[in-house]
Amino acid sequence: MKSNQQLGIGTTGGTLLSVIGQLGVHNVLRTALLAAIGAVVSFAVSWALQRWCRRR
């Protein structure tokens, strides 16, 4: 592995770890819940539009 790649991997890893340390568990759970709700709503709307378009 080249020196530049090692530096990039180290910098990225350090940045991610520092961001994770600043985030609280509450924020992570809220984000996961909102993502799940968004996925369910997106699926439901896509499914409803497909059914509606087939009937037309």
C-alpha cells in the first residue's frame, strides 16, 4: 500500500471515530427511526402508485 493511501485511510478513520464520539446514542436512534419511517412511506407510495397506474 502506498504512503498516500495509508495517510488517507488513517485520516478518514480518525475523522469517522471523532464524529461517532460526538454523536449521542439518542441522535443515532432517532436517525435510524426516521430512516425506517421514510423507507416504509416510500415503499407504500410506490406500491400505491403502481396499483393506481395499472388500473388506468
